[in-house]
Amino acid sequence: MIKQIKKSSLTIALVIVVALSAVLSASVWINPFHYERGSGDSTSTSARQDTVQSLSDIYKPTEVIRTYQDRSQKLLYDQAKNPVMVIEQQVRKWKLKHLTRVVNNDSAAYLRDLRTENSIMISYPDAVATTVFNQTFNQSVDTARLKRINHIVITLDKTPTVYLMADEKYQVYRLTTTSQSLAVIKKSLVGGAS
């Protein structure tokens, strides 16, 4: 009697499992979610391909500091326009040339140049490859001579000078440019001050 009960309960359990399996299989085959998910994945993949960014879009300077004649400094924030974007748009129009090293392994001179009077300094959160600077600012600085930079200092003189600075080995390189208008930068970042 016990053997018959065990045998019939095993048979019933097997029938239930097979029936449940058939119902689940049918619901997977019939459910359109399976097909929608596949098409949704391809849509999101194409959307991701449309939003591919370059390194210069990802590694942007994040801080702008104004240095005055007395070398006092002020962090610029809460401006009407994004200071980094204003500087980027203007410098992209310039042709920077004559990369010349002016400081190497001299921390005192490096700190002095970080506080160049009458200038704007833009800083990256960490050192970036010089190729990123070239892409961001549409320049062709020699990446063999200067591999990475942390800060960019731009003097606000009639003919601006640009300094590329690397915290590693306290390196400062100077770039010159032809006379460029700083009116847009001065107006939007420093209220027109000279």
C-alpha cells in the first residue's frame, strides 16, 4: 500500500512538473517582451554610438582662478557664462606657437608662475595628456616635449602669453600667440577689468 502511494505521488508530481514546464515555455514563446527587449537593446546601442565623446569632452578643466596685479587670487564661479567654456571658445581661435620651457624642477619659480599677475589660470582636476589640451583648444603643441599638464595660465596683457604647467617636476612652458582680443574673456570672467 505504501509503495502504491509513493508511486502514484511520484507520477502526480511528474505530471505537475511537465505541465508547469509546458505552460512556462509557452508563455516565453508567446510573450512579446522577449522580442521588444532585443529591439530595445539595439536602439540603446545606436543611441550610445551617437553620443560617443572624445577625451577632450571628458577631461575638461574644472576650475578658473583670476590673479590680480598684487598676485591675490579669486576663484571664479557662479558666472553668467561657464568660465571654462568661454576661455575654450576664445583660445580655439588662437594659434599658439613657440613652446619654450621656462621652469624645470624649481618649486619656488613654479609657484610664482602659478600666481602670474593679471592672469587667469584654468586647472584640470588631475594631470592630463598634452594631446587632450590640443584637442580641447584646437592646437598642435609638441607632445614629445611636454607630455602632461595640470594648469593653463593666460596673461591678460594686450598680447596674451599662455603657460602650460605640469606639477610633476614643476615644469612651466610658455607659448606665444599673435595679438588676440581678450575682450570676451575679460567681459564675461572679470567684469571687463584689465
